[in-house]
Amino acid sequence: MKSDSETKNLIAELAKWSQEDAIAQIWWRDDDLSRPTSELDSILKTADILNFKPLLAVIPNLSSRELAIALETTGLPIAVHGLSHSNYEPAEARKSEFGPSRDLHDIKVDIIQAKKRLSDIFGESVIDCFVPPWNRISEGIIPNLLDFGFSGFSAFGRKSLKVHEPNLKWFNTHIDVIDWRNTRRFIGGDSMTSQITNNLKHQRQTNETSEPFGILTHHLNMIESDWEEFRNIFTILKNSNSVRCVDPLELFH
Ligand SMILES: [Zn+2]
């Protein structure tokens, strides 16, 4: 349940954006898609009701034509989410498919293969955006993505200040609506609302209002009642003159 106070705080923050004639640009990415499920039906329904397109980060080696058929009429863009979503790091390290344990050549072969496999299955729906599994990739690899056939990149959180690649369209997500440490389920409407409010406040106070901020979902970890709360929050955002929900194609094309 969404409490009135969190909603009021969000509406008050949006009013401040309005006073400053600023428009918040919000975009949406969903990760770990590989097959048609009832959870996929829920996110597709949500995208449809809100008239808001998520970027679907699809795992190439786990996908098949069956998924392509399920997505055929949706018109949703597809990003390349690793190759197999496999971890190559030692047990005590943070998981990564493209982390420090692998050499550049192997990474290159995998990333090129990943895009080819997705393109073979999904055709034109695949866009030039690479999304590393667990949002992790060795920073030194990021500029190489252009050579591997990608003009776009998306991970999570603030961008690294150490990587300068002006030709890469790099748009991260900033709010993850799954509680990975505890329940591995939706954080709830209250928490999602307060995180959006805090993010908006931070952007406004640091004069970063022109930077799109991204919401990250994992449809496999959400049930229909979670999406109902998600839709309620986005209905508030969409009804505000200070918010623009951005199509991923605007960012990555
Ligand atoms: Zn993932």
C-alpha cells in the first residue's frame, strides 16, 4: 500500500520542478527476459496501460523464437543483456560476466556473439545497447563497446567519472525496485515513491535536471499486485506537467 504521506511528498517535489520550469525525464529498463511467462504478461500489460515503453534487456543464450513471437506485436525495443548471464568471478567476489577474471579477447568474442544471436532471433527490435549482467563490467571495457558494435550502454547508479567516451550513449538506471538483499521481491509502493522523490530532489538541488533518470525492474521478481502499485505511481508522474516519460529509442538511437 502506498501511504498518503509519500504521495504528498512526491507531489510537493513535482511542484518545485514546476516552479523552476524544469522537466524530469524518466525512462524504464527491465532485465533478465528470456522466455514468455505470466510475469512477462504483467509487465506488457503495465506498459500498455501506461503507454510507456520499457527497454527489455534480454539474455541472448537463454532466448528463443518463442519469446520473439510473444513480443512480436509489442514494438518494445530489446537490449543485449550479456551473453549467458554467467558468472566468471571467484565465489568471494561480486558476480560479473565481463569482470576482471576474463581477458579482453574472450569478452569481445562473447559480446559480438551476443548481439548476433539476439539479432538472429528478434531482428530489427534489437537496438545497439549493451546492458551488463548484474550491472557490472570492467570499466576499461566500456570504451571498447563501440568497436564491438554498440553505440549505447546502460548499467546502474552514477556513471564512473574515470570513463570518458563521448561517442557512447550512456544512460544508467538509478532506482532498483527489487529488494535483492532480503526478500528478492518488490520494495513496495512507499519505498519506490520515496526513492523517486529523493532522486528528483537530488537532481534539482545539484542542477542535474536535464539528465534522464532510470527505473530498473525485474519482471520475474514481481507479481501483478506490485505492478498495480507501480502503475499507480506512474499515473501520478504522468499526470504531472513536470515529468516526461522517455521512450528508450530516444536515448539510444
Ligand atoms: Zn540480469
